[in-house]
Amino acid sequence: MASSNPTASPAPWKSLFLEHVSKQEDPYMAVATVERDPKSGSSIPRVRYCGFRGFFGELKLHHSAEKQLKEENELNPSLYESDLLAFTTDVRMQKVEQFGDFEGAIEVVFWVKEVMAQWRLRGKAFVIGDDANKPAERESRSEISKSLRRKPNPSDDSEASAENWTWENEVTAYFANHSPIMRGSFKNPAPGQPLSEEPTDPNLKLGQKVTGLHDAIARANFRVVVIRVEEVDRLDLTRTERAVRWRISDSNKTGQWEEVELWP
Ligand SMILES: Cc1cc2nc3c(=O)[nH]c(=O)nc-3n(C[C@H](O)[C@H](O)[C@H](O)COP(=O)(O)O)c2cc1C
């Protein structure tokens, strides 16, 4: 069960952002984090592409994933919506440690050429998918809960009650939405380590297929990253002679978004 904020309404940028991003068949975003350089101790930027997995609570399941979750009785009722961006990752990747070192600092950027729009979204990342008793997992779930809204028109279905919604099922749904080979990638040798370092654990190999939802090794590494957006910078290049730029921010983190048009 997740508590939620019943009074809040969607962020003012959400519908246009979705309209734009949905022009792309398979949207990817560049994800920027901050790393502490181990030698000098200074802060350095890191950036990489990740697949955008929609807004947290609103995951659009592939047919086969939905079928498998239903068969295993692990499908959450569709109760929540949010303005939180989601992507999946492997806990062994560096970005996860960087979130820990820099209070979840994150910026992502999308270039949607179809509508000549750049969307930069800055905020705080929360990582879920670990044991529910770990303090960091509890903290992430609790912070995410504050930004979940109950959908305005929940179905009359008796299953659609908050008691039937669990964090475990939600993370499992993201895992289920990956193909067997992608699920198997969470059992790869440690990402980013030299190839010359053979893993000591024989279960860690490239190219494995995982068909089940609860492979212990893959699930121990699998995480969902949830981004609470605090500032949006939208650049519209439709008219090159008069580009349009907006800053939309929730500086007080109260859901009171302020929109300012900027010189581009
Ligand atoms: C098209 C594309 C999609 C990717 N999607 C993801 C993703 O969804 N999640 C992820 O963690 N890495 C993804 N990657 C790999 C990352 O770019 C990166 O190599 C990896 O996350 C390790 O980065 P890190 O160690 O700095 O965290 C993707 C790469 C490409 C090229």
C-alpha cells in the first residue's frame, strides 16, 4: 500500500511533455549525475543514455508481462498516477552510488526532433527494489509516496483498493516488462569492471535468459529509479528566428509550479 496526496493535480508541464515524448517509438533520455573523483575529491559530471519508462505508477505493460503478472497474482491495481519519471537500472552501476553521494542529484534531457523540442528535467532520484526493511529503501518509498496521486476515476472493481497495491508488485512489473534477455542482463558480470577480472561467481555470465519474475540474482541487482522533478527547462525550436524557452519550477517542493518565459 502507498499513501498518496489526494488533493494535488498533475504538474502543468506533464501533458505537453507526454505528448512530445510519445512521438518517439522508444524514448531515451540522457541521464546526468555527479561523481566524486576518488583522487582529487572534486565533483565531476557523468552522463549516459537510459530508456524512459514512463511516469511512476502508470507503467504501460506489454501484453506478455501483464499476462505473466496476472497468472502469478502479482498485478497491482491501476490506482495511482504521478509526475515522477521512471527508469530501470542495475544497482552495481555507478549512477546508483552517485545518487547516494550527492543526495540523488539528477538531470535528464530529451531531444524530440519530431516537434523540435528539448526537455531538460532536473530533480532528485530515489532508488527502489531492495529489501523493504533497509532504511534507504524505506526512505525512498516514503518520499515517492508523497508524490503519488489516486487516479480521479478509479474503477469500481473491488480489487482496486490500496490494500491490494504493493511496492514489491510495482517493482516486479518493471522487471516483467523486460524481455528474458534483458532480465538476464542483471546477471551479467559486474558492469564497468575490466574484462580481465573473471567473476568468481559462476552465475554471473553474459547472454543469460531469465523467464521467471523472481530470479534471486537478477532481482538482487534490479532497481527502479524514480525522479521527483523540481525544475523543467523546455526549449521549442519550431521557429528558428524566435525560439521559445520556459522554466517551470517547483522550488519549494510543494507542487506550486511557477512558469517563467526566458530569453532562449
Ligand atoms: C539506447 C541505450 C539505452 C540504455 N538504457 C539503459 C537503462 O534504461 N538503464 C541503465 O541503467 N542503463 C542503460 N543504458 C546503459 C547506460 O548508458 C550506461 O552504459 C550504464 O547505465 C552504466 O552507466 P553508469 O555506470 O554510469 O551508471 C542504455 C544505453 C543505451 C545506449
